[in-house]
Amino acid sequence: MKRGFLLLAAMLLVVCVFAQDAPQRNRGSRAPRPDNGQLGNVPAPMEDVNNVVDNTLDSLNKALTARPKSGSSRVGNNPVLFLVGNSTMRTGTMGNGDNGQWGWGYYAGDFFDAKKITVENHALGGTSSRTFYNQLWPGVLEGVRPGDWVIIELGHNDNGPYDSGRARATIPGIGNDTLNVTIRETGKQETVYTYGEYMRRFINETKAKGAYPILMSLTPRNAWDADGTITRVSETFGLWAKQVAEQENVPFIDLNDITARKYEKFGPKKVAYMFYGDRIHTSAFGAKINAESAVEGIRNYPDLKLAEYLCPEKRPYQSEVRVGNNPVLFTVGDSTVKNTDNDENGMWGWGSVIGELFDENRITVDNQAQAGRSTKTYLNEGRWDKVYEALRPGDFVLIQFGHNDGGEINTAKERGVLKGSGNQSRVMKMESTGKNEVIYTFGWYLKKFVMDVQEKGAFPIILSHTPRNRWTDGKIERISETYGLWAKEAAEATGAYFIDLNEISADKFEKMGQEAIAEYFKKDHTHTSLKGAKLNAESIAEGLKESDCLLQVYLK
């Protein structure tokens, strides 16, 4: 018993230190020295300040079943782009967003021409340059052929103890320091190298296969400095990756800076939803931004051949009705905003007639509504992105949803959202695709639209949705305690203008009486006739006149 105790104590104390080439050290920033003995002249590891528990490596076998077999996507003799990284590139054990988080590698393939190149995401959450190199890199390297490409973005996890726990820390800097350790939990002996040395090994072993390595700096965290800028990694991993790339004469793309500059334009409130669950791991929104930034860096890097495999650059939408420098009034919503709108006896949305109320010599209406859409589906289908791209300072956006937001969330038409106006969310698997999606509240989607409009210097106006021809005890149905209330709360939370279209038009209908308003609807109790569309447009104009919104000055 005593011998066993002494043996265990000895194992816990074993750390052998071997340092060499001291003049070449780049010590970088240091963490407080861990309780693992004297490290000699080797810098202490970077401090793990993230406080994020990532259990991917604890279920490595399960994770490996989700990662592709190296080179398996290759089409004929086409090259493959291999992605090597951590959870910011491929998050979660399965990497499929089941935890509400996505890495940018999930979306990277969307930007490349699949007829010329395929993209394989071999990243794994929780890995450092050290653990990826030791445990996963050999398998990736097996599938690499001459002419392939390898993007390496590691460093988020190169911290913590050298010899216990995850034992994933690398020696800070790019020098030739080494440290011989015995892992406390396993008794396994290992030589630890600097971050820069692991990067050199990735580079040189890629080159040895006749492939082309590219280093990228880390994705930015949702961390802000006192001056209102995103905290960079320009003095640690970003600097070290750049220095190694220069030494080895390979491309370096500062992904950290490219995305950080975008975040600074967005502002803290919008950046908050670029992440999910913490300040490191991105939501689908943030992952897409990082993928776009990576592609932007590839496209703009001088003479980088990988850019030849990218899809043609998408041209942002420009409003087709804009006249000179005049503002545009965009209308966004469902079928009550835009319907078939071409037959006097058919169904009409108010967005197709509201232009008659404005001075078209000073402002024009661009009706971007789409029948059958909810806030969620309008966003997911890229329709909102089109409006966002076209916005200029001084434009206006009328936003009206709610008719379709109460449907099924992940079955049938899959257009429902969570009720309310808060920031609650829920990860759900869509029945039609089997893919996971984070579902937010009705008010959250409205607030997202508003922040996007404000970011562009334009003016958002939220409307409660048009009333339905439903009556109880002589009173028309109101939504003052549901979607009307949530729309109002979203407007108040973001500083947007709010017009209670539902109340204004409902008051008019009640004065007319249930029988008299039949001609204002078409085919059912929701969709309006041309006469009903014009009434709703007039109600919006009335609401504008009672507000202090600048849009009212453009009314006839």
C-alpha cells in the first residue's frame, strides 16, 4: 500500500525539462506557472482564460465517425482542400450544429466550385496544434496528394497545463524550445514543442506531399477593448502564425483581422448573435461570416492559385427602382404585403399599392415581400440578405410579419418560430432536411432585421400584421396580446418606429361592420382584395402621420 502511494506520488511529480537554442525563443505572453515543477528556461504555457468546456476529445471515437476519410471526396484528379483546425472551424462532437454552434468549415465548401475542387473539413473541437498534430494529422496526411491545398487555423486551445488534463498546451512563440513531460493521468511521455514548431511541421509535411499549405490566424472572439474595437491576437498566435508563414514562404491570411473589422462595423449588439452559448464558438451567422472572411482573404491574396477554384464573386443586389440618389422604401413581409397583385379581382398585398400614397419623384417603393413567408423563412431563404445588400443611408424599410410565424416549427412547412419577443432560442432538427437549426422568437427575428437596417444608416419601421376577417361577439379579432404586442416590444427594444397597423385597420373594419367588409378580403379571411390592400396602405400612412418618422414627409 505504501509502495503504491509512493509510486503514484512520483508519477505526479515527474516533469523532465530539456531546453535548447535559447537565443531563438519567442516567449510571448505567459500564464502563471502551473504546479507542475520547475520549467527551467522554457516559458510557462498560455493561460486558459476561456472557461469553456469542450468535451469533443472525450468522445473522440464518435467524433471520428463524423469526420470524412481523408481524400474521400476527391473527384477524378481534382484537388482537395483540407481544413485543419479546432471548434471554430468544426464545432461539437458531430460538427452538425446539434449544440447550436457551427464552425466556419461547415460553410466553406459553398464558396468553391465543386466541379473543380472539393472541400473536406477535418477540424475537430478541443484540439490544439499539438494534439491535432499528434492524434489526427497523420490520418489527414494520408489522403493528401500533389496539387492539393491545406488550410491550417489552430491556436485557440494551445493553453493550459503541459502535462495534465487535456495536456494540449504548446510552448509560446516560434522558437526551438522543447519540453519533455510525463502526462500525469496516463504516464505517457511526450516532447512538447513551440506553437511555431508545430506550424512548421504542418507546413513542411504538406509540402513534402506536393501540396500547398496556407496559414490563417484565429477567428476573433466576442471580446472588446475599451476603445470599442475587437480584441486581436496580433501579439500572440496571430503574430506567430504570420512569422512562421514568412519564414517558410507560405501564404498567411489574417482571418482574425478581416472578421474583426466586420464585427466593429456591426457593433456589440449584432455581434452578440454571431456567437452561441459563449464568446468563442460561433452560431450559424458567425460561422458564415468567418467563411466569407476566409474566402475574402483567399481572393485578395496576391497570385494565390487557390482563388481560381472559387465560385464567381456574387454581386450585391441593387434596387432596380432606385432613382438617382433618392431614397427607396423597401417593403418586407408575407402575402398580405405582396400577392399576385395583377388582377383587379384577385388577391393583393398593400406593398404593391402603397406607392400611390408617396411622391414618386422623391421616393420609390421596392416591394420585396414574398407570400407564405415567416420571419424565419424570409431570413433563411436569403430574401432578407437581398434587402440588406441594397440598403443605403436614408432608405426606409416597412417590416410586417406574423401571419405565418405561428405554424409548425420543424415539420410541415417549417416556418414557425418561438413565441414572444425575448432572446430565447432552441435547437431543433428540421424534418425536411435532417439538419439542425437554432430557432429564435418572433421578436428576435424582428430585432435582427432592425439592427441590420440601422447598421446601414436606414430607418426601420415595424408594423403589426394586417387584421383577419374573424369576428367574436361583434368584434374583429385583434392581436394586441400576441404578435402585435411582440412586434411593439421588438421596436421599443431596438429604437425602431412602430405602427399598429392591426389596430388602425381593425378599428375601421369594426365601424363598417362584419357584413360590409367582405369585399375587402379575397378567397379567405386573411388575404385582401385590391380594396382591402388599399385600406391597409392608407392605415400605414395614417400611422406615419401620427409618428415622428421622417418617411411621412414623402407622403403626397
